[in-house]
Amino acid sequence: MSKILIMLNVNGRSHEIACEPNTLLLDCLRQDLGLTGSKRACDDSSCGACTVQIDGVPMLSCALLAVSCQGQRITTIEGVAEHGSLSALQKAYSDWGGSQCGYCTPGFMMTVNALLSETPDPTDEQIGAALSSNLCRCTGYVQMIQAIKAAIRAEQQGRAAKRA
Amino acid sequence: MSLPDFQVLRPRTNAEAVELLARHAGDIRIIAGGTDLVPSMRQKLFTPKFVLDIRAIAELNGIRESAAGLSIGAMTTLAAIERHPAIRKNYSVLREATITVASPVIRNMATLGGNICLDTRCLWYNQSLAWRKSCGFCIKKDGNLCHVAPGGTKCWAAFSADTPPALLCLGAQLEILSPQGVRIVPLQDLYSGAGEAPLKLASTDLLAAIHLPAASSGLHGAYKKLRIRGSIDYPLAGVAVTFRNGAGNPTANSIMKDVRVAITAVNPAPLLVREAAKQLEGKPFGEATAELAGELAGELAAKSARPLTTSALTPEYRKEMVRVLAKRALLSLA
């Protein structure tokens, strides 16, 4: 299949990419741009490991065609660090054991990051509803909820989330 | 698994989309949110030469209120529907069904048009090409035998979308564009009842909008769904119920009017249970009588359900759960 030229805006930078028209956004990010944070797992568009944000809205990059995402802002896990250091949420996930094997973590980060942008102080129910988009087979989710709450507290107090 | 080869066409207007569909008729699939079509294409269930991406058509997106009711563009995402104040207030059964679809992230992508046009599902169909090749092809794709039905001559893949039963209760009408012009079709006329070809849509048709009549505004309604996990899963059974009464909220002595009961995920099409609507019409509904109404609705809804082993859980259990869910739906409104 002959390649086509597309323009994608990923993490604030424009990229001109030659790819086949049937390329999934996930494969384009991983293979053409070397952004391997977004993961392929279930292969039937259910697990959320490939979650990225399109114009700030979390979506599954394994169910999007790369060519369809032209003209939109794409944010991946590589784009959430703040000024070169980990975001409060990333630090809290590490401190509280919100990430174990880590394979699902980038997807969770993109989902939770969008939740906190829209709802800076979510209820337990809202956190639970947001986490229901992604599958984790290690943590049992409890540590993630603790990490998210710690990150919110840290943001409110303007400091890094530390385990008490 | 990678996708089969295809060209992507990205029209900007409905007229352009209809023109492209006509030009490539029979060799083109429409992609909206992609959450149903992309996994199916990966499994080589569809191998079209062209994919028509309608995400960039602005006129297909958005919810418009008018005196006639509510008009929802086919590309409106399920997330936008669950957040819309007029739907929350006046068409609550649609919101209740929408928030059970898949997961919040999938609802950010999935569209109402896509949910209505969802392909039917079966354990023997929604599998990779390698799986289907080794276990046996079926009527729905590449074969001529049904592995789940007695006799095996008819496809019983289950229609597994959540919003259509709610929309059937609301009397939704579809606006369909084709080279012949615009036509308005009641939602129940979209479904053929045949598992292998569930939609009565030509390959030149474009579903443009879903109209909810003003007459259905303010109906009491509930949707209940059976699934294994609390998120992500397709329904294994689903029941929507709506009715109206004269006295605002259901009270001890209210009378049920305009009753509708619809089921999904247990047949090759979503169905209105007309007998339940008929028998419940005019019945009293309140704390003391809801139980009785629920029993009746459940019994008749379960009678219309013909689940086979097309998904997880046994057909007997899913049929029984149709009865239970119909009752629970009514009790939740008492």
C-alpha cells in the first residue's frame, strides 16, 4: 500500500509523517515517532493501555486512524511531565505503589490527568468512574486511588506528594 | 494484528460523503468513532477498499433543540449525550442507557449513530481470522453454518447496543441521506432481525441524525443492563422501560400511560415488547403496585427474548435476567 503524508501535532510539536492510510494512531506514535509510552495490550479496544488525549479528551489510540487525527492536539504520556520533571500525579503513583508492572500506567495517567483537568477535586465516585476505563491486573486499584488523592493534596499545598 | 489495506476518504460535508458512498458503493465502510469497526477490521471481519471517515463533517455533530423535539447529529459522542442538560432533564432513559455503554474513555469516541448501527455480536464471529479458520467459519462471515442455533441455518448473532432500546421507547426517528435524497425512518424499521445483516441500510445510505419527538419529552424511564464487569463490557441483556403519568412523579395512585418496554442483547435486533405496553397501559403504579407491574413487564419481556450461546453466560440465565431487569427498572421508578 502506498504511503501518504500526514501532519500530526503531538505533545506541542508538529510532525510530518509518511505512513500507510490504514495506520493506527498507536502504531504511528510508537513506530514512526518513537513514542513508546502508549502501550498495545488487548488488541480489541477495551483495556485502555493505549489511552492518549485528543484535544485534551482521553481516547484509545488503538481505535483511531492516524490520518483522522490531523489538525488535533495529541498528548501522550511523554507530554505530561512538567518542565522536565515528573508531574505530581506521576510522583504520587511511584510513591504510593500505584504502578507495579507498569504496563497499564501510561494509559491510566492520561485518563486521570484528564479527570483532574476537568475536575480538580473529584469525589471518590468520580475517581472510581474514571478508573473504570482502564484495566490493571496488578494493583487492585486501591493504591492508585491513594496516589491520586495524594497528588491532589500535593497540588493544593503546592508541594510534591510525599508518603506520610 | 494490523488492519487490512484500505484508502481513507475524509469528506467535509454530508453532500460530499453521500457522493463518495455512491461512487464506491459496496466497497466502502463508514467509520465514525471507530470503537466497533476498528477491532472488527483487525479481525478481518471487514476488508473494504475504502473507509469513509466522517469525523470531519461538522454538520453531523451536535444536539439541537426545537419545538419538534431534539435532533442529535449521528456523530455526537455518547459523552456529549450523557452531559447534555436537555437529555438529562427530558429524555432521562437515553442518558441512563448511554452511561452504561462500554467505559468513559470509549464513550468519548463512540457516537450515537455508531451505537445504533452496531454490528451484531457472537462468540463465533468476533474472533481473529486465525481463530475462525481453525474453529470453523459461520453464516455471518465466510461460512454457511451457524454453530449456536439448532439446525444451524439462521444467524442468531445478538444485537448488543445499549442506546437503541431507550431510543425505541422514546419513539426515535432516523434521518437518512442517500443519492435519492433525505428520508425519515422510525428506528424500529432500521432493524431486519437477521443476525448476519442486522441493518436495513443500503451501502449508499448515510445516517445523519436521530430525532427525539417532543411528545416523548419528560417520560419516566429506566434502563437496566446485565454484564460481567461493571465497565467496558457489551450488554448480555438489557431492558428499557418508559411511561408517563398525570401527576408528576409516580405516586401511590398514578396511572401508567404511553407505556413502552424494549429489550436488547438477547435477539438479533432490539425489540419493543408490544404486549407488555398493551397490558400495562392504564395500570396503577406506585409503591404498592410497582411490584405487580414489574412482574408483568418482566414476564412478557422475557417471553420476547430468544438468547442463544452467542456470548458469555448461559441463554437460560440471560432470559431470566431480562425478567429481573424489567422488574428492577420499573421498581427503580416507584
